Amino acid sequence: MSALGTTNLSLPRLRMQDLLAACPTLRNIVSPADPTSAGAIAHVHSPYALDTYVDPGASPLVLQNPRPRATVNHGDFSREKTGATYGAGKGSLFVSFEFLPDPAALGDLNAELAAFEDSIGQIWDEIEARVAQDKGTNEGVYTAQNETHMNVTRYVLVDGPGQCFVEEERELFYGAIFLAEWIG
């Protein structure tokens, strides 16, 4: 059996986790006390975040993986054989953001939503900059110097952004789900 996280199927998911954790905006949102990649990675879950409680009898309820957080999971994956070898893999990943309202915008729903949209927009801008920095000029395949990054070629908003409320937790948050396509 190979080491965990070293196969063509698992690496894209783990690389996207690392890429998200490298974004300064995400770091400051999910881990302001420790705005490093190491601090942020604890809030970037894959393949899912646990919505179970630390102590179901406690008040207030505390999630195993509390918000703010991001999650990464598989969309699709493929590799095609050309001649005797298989080429680069390609596929997509679902990337979900769940952030608490910005304290500076609390009470103004339009301002809360705008702050959330700005935050996730900044995260995607940082991903675009990192991917552009890692790719060679005019190269169509992934050529990152740092093996933890991946070539995100397109991302699409598939749900949200919107306000969510979980009654049991008495928690209001904003969420959005993207489909991030990659090659490499």
C-alpha cells in the first residue's frame, strides 16, 4: 500500500487544501491568532468538515470543525492514455467557504454579504496570482516549482453566496461553493 496522500487521485485534493491555506486572506479569516499556513490548514478540511458536536449536551454547542472554514472535495478526475503512457491528470474539486459575518458589517445584511463576497474574491485573486507565478510562460501544463500548488485553470460559482443559519448551533454564517477545474 502506498503512503496516504501520494496518489494521482488524492494529491489534487491535498494540493488544493495547501493552496487555500497559503492565501493570506483565508489565513486571516480562519486563523487570526495564527495567520500562517500551518494555522490555516486546521480550518481547511478535506474531504469534509465534521458537523458533529464536541459535547452534544453542552450549551452552547461547539462543532468538531468550527466555522470559519473551507472544505475541499472531489468533483471529477481523469487521465488519458496516449501511446504507452498516461498524460497529466485533470479534473475538478468542490471548494466550499463558510465564514462568520464580518464584525465591521454586522447588522447590515447587504454589507455582510458584500464583505463575504470581497473575501472570497480576494482568495481567488490570490490563488490566480500563485498559479500564474508557478507556471512557466505559455505552458499548458502544471510546472510549479513548489509541488504543493496546482494549476487551477477555471473556477465556477455553483451555489451561493448566501446567508445560512443553523438553528441547533444558533450560528449565522455566509457560504458559497465553487467548482475549481485543474490540470496537472
